Amino acid sequence: MREELLAVAERLVATRGIGGTSLRDVQVESGQRNKSVVQYYFGSRDGLVRAVVEARMGPINHRRLVLLAGLGPEPSVRALVEAFVAPLAEQTVLAPRSFWARFLLQASFDPSFRRLVRESLSAASFRAVWVALAARLGQLPEPARQHRVERMVEFVLVALASAEEARDEGRLALGEAPGFVADLVAMCCGLLEAPSGWETSGWAATGLGPSGDRALTGTARRRTGDVPNRPASGEDHDEEEATSSGEHPGVGRAALAGGGRPGARGAPGPAHRAAPGRGDRRRRAVHEERGQRHHHRHR
């Protein structure tokens, strides 16, 4: 009965999410009349989710250790990736029916169970893959190695969950699954072995742009007046037109954020007065036209 409850819980969490699955749902879907049966075995929903993770990851980790033991003293990146992916694929997309990849993905993005999933993925078999991959990726700086492996794990989980769904919906035939897994391994190798941009784009880690300036979002640029950016709408459009026509790029609210005071951030200095924008000229023309109309009415 316990295994049946675990299987039902795995399916419901995979298809409904953890928040959409209750102990009552598991009891009803399993056909049990005793309303306390799930609580009797697992205590709570948290205990139920933990039990599913432990029950499924145990055999997967054991299988991975067996694969690692069969590798030589200096395995290739591809062999290590296969040792990571194959045990998961065998229990998911390569099986006639499964919900494990979707369950694992749901749990990994739930704040209450994220740590549990990370712990399960940090078992002895995964640590062995991580150490061996780090040795094979010596051409990458240390932060990049960790980043690449973490992104690979996330990519594999999402890909297997999507493939499970595609298989159940008839978009991925069971005979096509081995090719899918082989291609997944190849993509992971590409992710891990691609040339690093860490050295050439080290500014990304420090928040500095290539020129040494602090990188800002488009909104921040417009607010500070540091870099002219495409305005969203309204009068800011005149600022862009003034910039494109060769006038001072700081015209408008962004440039006058310092109140026009010399030396204020974004404000034109005394030796660099901004020419009026087209919006200013338009407003003055409208004002003069209204004045002329008022003058003619009172003549």
C-alpha cells in the first residue's frame, strides 16, 4: 500500500504541482476509504514528498555509481555526462510511463522543497560526477565550472520533464526516446565545453560595462541621464529626437534630474548649455499662436 500511495503522489504532484496536491487527493486517487491512511504512513504532505524523493533517487544514485565504476581513470566529458543523464533517463523518458522528471521539476522550483531536491542531487554519485567534471574542465575558471555544471543539471531536468509530457501526448514515440537522450547528452557536452566568456567579459561579474562604467538597465539610464535610451512614450520622445538631430543628448527630464544645477548628475554644466528640443519649440509656437488669436479678438 505504501508504494501505491507514493506512485499516486508522484503522479499528482507532477501533473498538478505540490500546491495543488493534498493528502486527501492522494487518499481518494489511490482508492483508499481510510481518510487517515496517508497521514498514517507519511505524517504530512512534506513527509510524503520527501518519501517520494528518497524512494526514487536511491535506485538512480546506485545506478550512477555502477556506471562511474565502469569508467576508466580519466573519463571523457561525454562519458561523465552520460553517467549523470542515463540513470535519470532510464526512469523517465526511456520508460513506457513515468512522472518522475515532472515531479522532480515541480519540487525543485518549490521554495519549500528546493533544498530537498538539491540534497538528493548532491548524493555520492553526483558528487563523484562533479569532481570528475571539474578535473576535465580545467580550461575554465573555477566560477565558470560551477556555473556550467549547475546549468547542465537544470537543463537536464527541464528537458526530461518536457520529454515525458511529449511522450504522454504522443509527440515523442518511445522508439525515438533513445535518440532524444543521445542528443541531450551532446547538448550538455556543448554547454560544458564551450569557450568561456568569463575572462573576456569579467565585467559581468562585477557589474561593470566594457568601458568600465557601471552597467545600467535601460530604465536606470533614462533616470540618471548617463546614457540616452529609447524612451517609452510621451514627452521623452522629444528627447530622443533632439539626440538624433545632433542636439545635446541630455535634454529633457532625465538630464535635468539635478535641477539644472552645474555639476549635478545628468545636468548640463555652465559651459555646455543644452539647445532646446523640438518639443520646446512646438510648445512655444502653440503659445505664440494662442497669443495672436487673443490679440485679434480684442482689436
